[in-house]
Amino acid sequence: MKNASKAPQPGRRASIKDVAARAGVSTATVSHVFSGKKHVNEALEKRVRAAARELDYSVDRVASRLRSGKAKVIAVMVPDLEDLFLSRFVSRIEAQAEDSGFEVILSCSRNDPELERTRLRAMLAWRPTGLVFVPCHEELPMEVFRDHPDLPIIGADRVNPSLTPFDTVTVDNYGSGWTAADNLILKGAKKILMLSSITEIATIRERIRGARERIERERDVELQVLAVGSEPTRGAEKLTEWFGEHGLPDAVISLTNVMTLAALATFAQIGIEAPDDLLLIGYHDSLWMTARKVPITTVSLPIDDVARAVWQRLESRVAGDSSPNRNTVLSTTLIERDTTLGRRPSR
Amino acid sequence: MKNASKAPQPGRRASIKDVAARAGVSTATVSHVFSGKKHVNEALEKRVRAAARELDYSVDRVASRLRSGKAKVIAVMVPDLEDLFLSRFVSRIEAQAEDSGFEVILSCSRNDPELERTRLRAMLAWRPTGLVFVPCHEELPMEVFRDHPDLPIIGADRVNPSLTPFDTVTVDNYGSGWTAADNLILKGAKKILMLSSITEIATIRERIRGARERIERERDVELQVLAVGSEPTRGAEKLTEWFGEHGLPDAVISLTNVMTLAALATFAQIGIEAPDDLLLIGYHDSLWMTARKVPITTVSLPIDDVARAVWQRLESRVAGDSSPNRNTVLSTTLIERDTTLGRRPSR
DNA sequence: GGTAACGAATTAAACGTTTAACTGTCAATC
DNA sequence: GATTGACAGTTAAACGTTTAATTCGTTACC
């Protein structure tokens, strides 16, 4: 008879008590073995581990978190997981979190403030260590945060730093619009069209504002903005329509990836081509933009840097940093490719 | 003096006890108010809610889960979150989960079996209700699953149904390869090149096997396979090299999205074009493939259906369905566009 | 008026851990 | 050979909920 084997109830999972009983030690010792917080005799440790294996025991993090109050979990809330920027952002945050030993709980508000509120509430009920939050609306769900006064929160991307009572990391959308417009103006564009899905998103509005303020410095340049919804084929139709009414502009700035596709589809359909017939700048650089006969000039957003900065800030807050909120703004890069080249010699 | 207000400790979060004390009721009543499992007098309920609001109380799901044993949480493990298929898959699963009131914890193995093992262990320590698992390797981490014998698991996509002791939902990769090859053969292709990043992934191998078996039925058609790694520019170089050595094939089947980009980059660089100089079929239909002058023929993978089937299976398992494991295989669609058109009349 | 039946609220025992406080044991120090 | 300290292990009390069992009061019924 080698073990004081008290078999656990048939259906139940083995708990620390079962392991302790089987190994003939106290539950405290078992806990010490698995948490490594106190040294235990080698022979004992072996016995404990053996017992655990035989019972298919594994620590229940829920109980552990309840008692100790500590758990390495961060919550991530984004408005749209299909968005290229956001899905990559989530991927990066996830990687950093895991490398630092954090678990990730994920939620998506699908651009619905009401959903955002309820899902946020549900996530935070798990008492995560921190929250990475990309809001879907300027109106933040403050009552939810009020219920969690000590929760470190880092806002990212679609956030208005000046309205946000926590750290933020954003991209210089204003500057990117300015730069794009500036580039086109220098190439002699007089009539510029900005193409967006919707203009309700803060980041998009900033891009437009940047371009507009640059253009206001010129007397003979005009800026138009066309919002066509997020459906690319429908967008292409609307753009065609617009071209019919207003004539071809000198340049198009498409404010999202999908809008660039809509623009290209339109161009192909009505038989015009950048840079011969107009100039084109897209937003959010992506592999397919370079693998074409005429690679596309784009504004590249520093996703990886945003993720890094967010994580860094979060780790520092979690570690107890209580300095005033900081707004980190990262700048974009205009990657100049063929669609903004000077007109090519021969057509 | 309207309330027996016993203020909670300064730093501490308010617990159910604090709320109970402040509202002058028992903790059970507070619990009933928030869980809705038992009716409580309207006036009392009001008092409880008021007290909760004043104390910024919200239920601690961790404690609740510990006591009740129930929690609606599902774990999701995928090998790569930047992959278009997988990130969309995760998005869909997440949406379905949330709609059914489940929380999602997410982890990414980054194609590393060791990471997969440890992260899986960490996730499952939270005792989720179910697991959606896209493995990174044929060798499944069975010991981890052994520790959680009652956990419903659904394997998806990169999984070999015949080696898997749980439900699976996969795509008919074999059939897709067969169909693609068949299509090209009917158009007279004699020399077909399959372009992949790596051939270690089960799904990729199946696609190749499908094409190979179709081609073996012909006496005068040959199939070559070229693996060029997952870096697109490096891939383009290798492909150029290959063209130099072996001459142009009649058709290229690029087995991933990124490989399609590598192929297009190569074509652009050496000045050839589909379908004039060779035919091209890509995998994984994506918006940018249609918004070109010559839209690309692709094998479309039914991601949304996969996600739906996975979720359906999971819900049924969670509900107690103990029927034998089922392997669901969804078929792909070849969307024929311009890159496999018969040679165009004029060049 | 007595009792049965019911509903609403309370009591107190869990759930599976961690951990402060405690008990031995053994070796080192004077 | 007492005293001290260090170390290894145990005891038992939490952590914040849920919930079975219980109490109490009210109403309904004969």
C-alpha cells in the first residue's frame, strides 16, 4: 500500500486537496510546489508531482486569482476585428502580452456603443490587470470605468486624446492628411478628392482636417470629400457617379484600404489610370499595393510602434507608475511610389 | 440616518458584503438581485442597487465562477493572427461567442508547438467552457488535453481529422487542389507550378496532393512544387530564379495570399502577364484580387461557414451532446476570373 | 382558529486556492 | 547544553461569491 489514496469523487475534477491527500502532505505544500514561492524538499516535491499527474490535476487559476488577488490578464476591446489595422494591432498586443506572461481576453464592439458598454462591463467583471481600449465613439462609456477606478487603461488609435482621462497612443492623422495634400499640391494638383467610407470616425476626420488646413494655404486648390459607405463595390459605383457629375479630379486620396480598392475598381472600369490621368494616394500600406505594375503611393501607419507604445505604457501603469496621463502621438510616413509620379512620358 | 452605512476599507474594492451592509440586507439578497435567480421585493431591490451604485460595486466574476462552477468563457488558440484566414476566423468566432453571451480568451502559438503547449495550458487553467483550436502542428499536445478530460474541443482548419480525437471542421483542401489542376488541364496547361511558402502545413500539403492526383491521370502534364518561405520579396526573387532555370510554366497556382503577391511581383518585374503568358490561380479570395485590371481567379475558402460550423458544434457539445466525433468538411469554390481566361486575342 | 402552503429573506456552508502564523527539527553559536 | 536562527512543513483563515437549508411572516382554506 504505497499511498494514502483517497480517490476523488467520480465526476469531480481533482482539487489541491485530492493531490495533498494522495501525496500525504498538506495542501499548503502542494500549493508551494506549483507556485514555487517556497522551497520544498525534493523527494516530497516528486511525490506531489506524481500524485498530481495521476489525478490529472492542474491548478485552477480562478480560485488562485480569487485568493491571491493577482492574475496576469489584460482585456482588449476594439471596434472591428476585420479591419486590417486593428487586427494587426491586436495580434501585436497579444504577442507582447503573452511574452510578458499575460493572458488576453478579447472583445469587439462592432462599432456599436451599446455593445461596447455591455461587453466592456462583462470583461471588466473578470478584474483584468489592465485594459487596452480602442473606442468606437467619442462618447466614452465613463460609467463603466467609474466602477473600476484603479484599472490601468490605455486608449489607442480611434481616440481623442484631449477628451480622454487616461493614457493614449495615437497616430498623427492630422499630419498625415497635411503631408498627403502637400505632396499633391507640390505636384500641381488643383482639384483633390478625399474618398472615405464614413466620416464619423475621429481618425478619418483628422486626416481630412489636416489636408484641408494645408489646402487653405493655397488660393487655387480645392478639396472635396466623398463618403461612400464601407461596401467597396457600392463605393465604386458612387465614385463613378461622382466622376460623372464633377469631372475627374487631379488627385484622389483614399482614406482607407477598402476605399483604395474601390478607387482602383472604378479606375479600371472607366478606363483611367494613375498616375497618367490622376494621382492617387492610399492609406495604410499593405503588401498588395506594391505587387502591381503601378505600385501605389501610400500613407503608412506605424501599427507596430503603436502596439509597442501601448504595451510599454500599460506595463508601466501596471507596475504602479502614477504619473500624469501621457498622450503619445506617432507620426506616419508617406511612401512614395508610382501613382504619384510625374506624368509618364508616353501613354 | 438612513443607512447602516459601514464604509468599506479605504483602498479595497466594495464587495457584496459592503453592499449588503449598506442596504441593510443579507449578501444572499444582493446576490439574488444581481443574478436574477430569485425574485426580490421591489423596494429592497432598489435599495440594493442604490447601495451598489454608491459603492461602485460590480459583481466579481472570478468569485462567482469559483462558487457556481459555471462561466461562459471559451478559449481560442490559433497559430498565426496575421494570417488573413485565421484573423477573420477569429473575428467570426468572437462575434458568435459574444452573441451567445460568451467571453473569449485568445492565444496565438506563433507556429511554435512548445509555445502552443504552454499557452494552451495557461488558458485552460482558467477552466473555459470550451476550446476552439487551430493547431500549428500534426503532433497535438495531448497531455494538455488529458488534464482536461471533459473540455469540449473543436479543431479547425489546420487539423488532420483522422488523427484528431475531437470534432473537427475543415476545408476540402484536397478537392480544391484537384479542381484547380483540373481547370488548368482543361485549358491545355501542360506544365503547372504550385507556389507555396512552406509545405509543412497540413492544409498546404493536401492542396498539393489533390492537384498531384488529378495530374497523374494525364500522361503529358507535369506538376512542380516550389516552396519559397513566407517572405514575399524573397519569394519573388526565388520565383524569378526558378523561371530562369526551368523556363515559364503554363500555369501557376499560388497556395496562399502572400504567394499570389509574390507571383504578381515577379510577373510585373520580368514583364509577363496573366493570362497572356501563363495562367494564374490564387488561393483565398480577397478584395484586392478583383480590383485590378485583370482580376485574379481564386480558390475561395468558406471562412464564415467554417466559423459557423465550429460554433454550432461547440454549442452543441457544451449543451451536453455526447455523440461520436464528427468531421465536417466544407468545400471550396473556384471563382473564375480573368487570369485563367483563354489567351486574349491581341497582345 | 388552526393548519397548510407559499413566498421572501436570511444563514451558513461551500467553491479551490494562497498565505500569515505557527510548530517542529536541526545545526550553529556561545 | 542552553539559545538562537534558519528552514520545512502544517494549520486554518481568508478571498467574494452562490445556494441549499432554514426561518419568518402572510395568506388561504377548512
